[in-house]
Amino acid sequence: MSNVSIFDLATAGVQSLVPYQPGKPISELQRELGLDAIIKLASNENPLGPSPKALAAIQKTLPELALYPDSSGYDLKNALAQKLQVKSEQITLGNGSNEILELLARTFLTPDTEVIFSQHAFAVYPIVTQAVGACAKIVPAVDYGHDLTAMLKTVSANTRMVFIANPNNPTGTYLNAAELSAFVQALPEQVICVLDEAYFEFAAAAADYPDTLQWLARHPNLVITRTFSKAYGLAGLRIGYSISGEMIAELLNRVRQPFNINMLALAAVQAALDDSEHLQRTLANNRDGLQQLTEGFAALELEWIPSLGNFVSVHLHRPGLPVYEALLRKGVIVRPVANYEMPQHLRISVGTARENQIFLNALKDVL
Ligand SMILES: *Cc1c(COP(=O)(O)O)cnc(C)c1O
């Protein structure tokens, strides 16, 4: 027997890490319960699926799979740059936008640096921070949202990065243009400011949602991350991107793996960008679905956190986990959020009208 504890060999940050808890896959619940009819409203996926144009592009690309993908993502970056009116040198592609969050941590953080984010913020921020041994400073939320004043007060000489999810997952809360712009301007230049806009396409409908791209010219410390996993319905392909100043993009490019984006993802996303009809259908389904869900909550006399995303967190006024488990037994997968310090909430992703109704019926039964 060895006397060496392998666990003790891991870095302190990794020893104290709690792994990310994903939504329960449909196949897993099928194995456990032998149920046929299962709906998953647990991972903020697009209930309409991907664009048919993306699927056709994948079909067309399949015969080329023996080749490595284009490491530079040349065509896609150009298409994105044109759409967003930025330079292609400002764009970084990631294996999901989560990879970009990780690249940022590996590029800028050391054990001597501090990272600021909010209570209830997206669970990947503490993971990428701790994995590189940096020190997380978690700022208490106000009404489930970011307390920007308190976050600014937390900035010290050692602060190197701040993560802001706008809107935030799992709360759905958002920061408007005026308040976020004031924060970005007040932040010292040596703090990398990561604005996570994973739900950008849904949120942009709000009149006071910030147009952050226009801030990039004045703030070389700014990074905006977006994804094709949510509104574009391509979570399974793993592709997201960031827009930043050219220097941040250049640094991230040094750290990333040379073929971090696969060939099918490159092709599919380029086609999906052209399918504005599918995106409009998705946004309309989401608007209607949020209304359907929140009307259902109101009828059950439950409160919810108003959300700009494709999900909504509902307050049950009782522990969420037993309700989550009872819903599972009825074939409905939602997301418990006790790990986000919200033990009495459940997060529901917007489904189709039919899925939303099945969920609401099941919730009524369970309660
Ligand atoms: C879903 C999500 C992401 C990223 O997802 P990817 O699939 O890795 O692009 C990033 N931030 C937030 C807040 C999210 O909810």
C-alpha cells in the first residue's frame, strides 16, 4: 500500500472544488425510472431544437471529418465580425463560452490574485477561479441581483477579474445599461471585466438592456462572452465566443488548444447565423412560455424572480429538493438550485407550450 495521498497532491484550490452539477440527462432518468415520456426543462436548452439550416450544414460537412478543423475559425470569425460590426481579431471562439471563461482564468489569474463575483452567480465562475488557485470574493446579492456598489467596494490592489452574468443564471436578474456602464467606467483598468451574455438574444428585447459592444473601444479590459448553446439551440456542439479588445483575444489565442472548435460546430453555427427566422421563432416561444409559466405560478400563489433569460426561478416557500424529486417521478426534470444558495427555489427552463403545461400540471399535483 502506498503512503502517499494522491488527494493531498492536488492544489489547494482543486481540493476544495465542488464539481459543476449539470441538469439530469433524460437518458439517466429513463434508466432509473423506466419512464417513456420525460420532459427536460433543466438546462436552458432550446425546446425548438437547432435551426434546420445548421443541421443541413452538418450533413454536408460529415464527409470531411477525417481532416482537422480550421484552427483559426477564419470563416466563422469573419461572419461574426460582420454581423457584430467588430474586427475579426476581436473574436475568440470557445468550446462553449465556458471554455472562454476558463481561458480567461488561465491567462490572467494566479494564486496571488482575487476574483469578484456575486452570490447566486453562475456556478462556473468559482470553478475556473479555484482551479487556478485564485481567491474568490463573493459579494452578497440584493434582491437576487448583483450589488454593483458592493462589488466595486470589494476591488483591491489584488483584484484581477470580475465576472458579471447579464442576465444572471439561475436568477434571471439583469443590470440595465446605465448601471452597468457606470460600473465598467468605475472599475480600475487592471481588472479584467467579464460580461457573460449567454442569454443575450433573449435579453436584448428589453429596452434598457446594455449594448456592451460599444464600450469595447474605451475599455481594453472588457470581455463579452456569448454562446450558441441557448437561443441557437446548439448546446450539444459546444461552441461560444467572446468579443474583446485585440490584445485579450491575442492572449487567449496563445492559451487555447489549437483545435478547440470542432468542424461540425464551425459549419453549423455559420449556417445558424443566417437563420433569423428560427431565432425569431425561438424568441417568440420564449416570450409566450415565460408568460405561460408565470401565469401558472400566480395561479398556484407562488412567487418567481422576473427573468430576462429562457428560464425562471420559482419560490416554493418550502425545500425545493423534495419537490424536484417528486417532479422527477412524474417524468419532469427541472433544476434544483440549493447549490446556488437558493434552497427553496427551482429553476424551470422554458419549454414548448405543451411541455410548460405538463410541468405546471405536475407541479400542481406535487404541491
Ligand atoms: C449556459 C451558460 C453559459 C455557457 O454555456 P456554454 O454552453 O458553455 O456556452 C455561460 N454563462 C451562463 C450564465 C450560462 O447560463
